[in-house]
Amino acid sequence: MTRFSSPFSVTNACVCIVFISYVVECRGQTPPASETNNAAALRSIFVDVAAYSLRPGEGLSTYQNHGSGGAGPRGTFGTMVQLQGGKRYMVSVTGREQDRQFLAEFSVKEVTVGQPERELQDLSQSLNMTDLQPRMIEVAKEADGRVYRINLVPRLVEPPMPRKFSTAELELDGWKFSNAAVILNDEDYVGSIQMSSHGNSVSHVEIPGIALVEFSLTEMTDSKPEGVLQNGTIFIAHESTVLQIRGVMNGKTPQMLAGPYQVFVRWKQPEYSLDEARTMLKAQISMLKGQIEKGDTSIPKEALAQLEKMAESDRPGPMSWGTRQLQKKEIVVSQP
């Protein structure tokens, strides 16, 4: 179970790593769509590229990273390599497919301010990477022995094959609360919930002196359909008590469900009375003040003031909340 306490918490495309000393660029990395579901036809090659320099034989302390990334079919990766002496080279790799072969067009151009780029013909070349063998190309060497190299490592990319659609993968019964306001009997704002269920379909809210309320979109044993989810708001009515939770989203890709959908509720006795909760809250406030006196600056003054106000109030609160997985034995199986 994941449990949160509060009223609030004091709390295959292109890959690039960019460094300030050089420029890294990737373009056009989306491969063309295939018209077949054949696994072999969908395969492609992606080449990982890394530019670096070092002084061989002098250990890793001389190693310097000059940019890394990669290129797939019709994609381009580029990085600027600057030597200690001031010379700059633009290194680029463009991937393309030809007759089911993957070619990496490797280019090195000397870049001088105010002058046209000069391609280094002895280094620029077309590399057939279909054999999946790594290549290492030395671009430059300085007087102190530092060498500048480009590593090209091809890898096979096999996109996942289409599978049968399953609504379970959408996790629409999973809850997400982003500062979701909790309102009791249309008049008491108890607090707000900040919580993601990560696929867990059972959530709970406990209001001391009122109730511990478990709820789920899946019918549970010992539950009653006392709630409704509509347009991102949960309405739960139990006897003379009404609980609202506003700003609720559902699913792996969170979305506000229009509904209305039944919400199955277990309305239980709270673990603590209102007086017990306030006593614990005052103890927490005392502890926080002690931390502040010792120089802790991480506790917002506004948060402490709100806690103190809540501790002196005679209205419901504070509350706690949490989420958990629904056990198989709790699921009510509908009879045909």
C-alpha cells in the first residue's frame, strides 16, 4: 500500500547529450512507415555515435567527451569538436537505407570563422554498417598526443509487432489526484489530495471523526454503489454525509472521464477521532518548530501557519489518503 498523510505535504528517434563546449544536433530521425507486418521487413539499423578525445596510455583522467547521439534511416547526427589549439571540426553522420543495406554517410568539415567549411576528403566516407560491426575513426591528433576519435556502433532495431488491443493496459480504473479538493457536506473544505495510484484501483480517504472511505471503479466485496464519477468529480453519499473529490483523472495517460460511472464504496469507522488527530497534529507542529529553531529552512512558514490554524479549528480535518492494489479475492464476479 502507498499511504500519504497531510492536509498537504511538506515536501527510433534521436538521442543526444549536449555539452556547453560543442554543439550537438539531430534531424529527421523518424523512419518511414512500413506497409507490412512482417518482422524482418520492419527491422532497421540505428548507429550510436560518440565523439571523444584522450591521450592513449595516460589513463582515463585524460578522457574528454565531445558529444554523443545517433542516427537512424534518413536521420542525421552532428557534433562540433574543438581542439585545444582552436581548430574546430563539424562531424556528422547521416543514415540511409539502400537495397536493404544501412549506410552511414560520415562527414568531417573544418570550420573557420568567416570562411566556407572545408570538407576533409580523406576522412569523409560512406560506411556500410549492415554487418553490425563497430567502427572507430580518428579525426585529429595534437602535439601533446591527444587524439580525437569518433566511435560508431550499429545496433539492430526491431519495433514491437502489433498485438491485440486490451483495455486493461489503459488502466482506466487507476486514479490520479492532482491537488484534488475534498469537500465534506458541501461546506467543509477538508484539504486536497496529491497522489497517483500508478495503476492501483483502490484509493482511500480518512477524515478523523468522520470515516475511512475506500472507493474503486471495480465492484469490491462488502462495498456499495454509493458513489458516482462524473466529469472528474467523485460524489459519495453515505446516509446523511456527502463527500466530494474534485479534479480526479483516470488512466495510464491521465484523462478526466465524463461518465457517469458507478463508484463502489466501503464506508468504515475512522482510525482516529477528531480529538486524537488534533493531538497528533499539535505534536507534529511542536516537532517542526523545534527543527526551525535548529536552523532548518526547508519548512515553509505558510505551511506551519496552516497547520496551526487547523489544529485550533473545530471543523473536520486533517485527513490522510492512500492507494493499493485490488486483491483478486475482493473482486465481485458478475453472474451471467
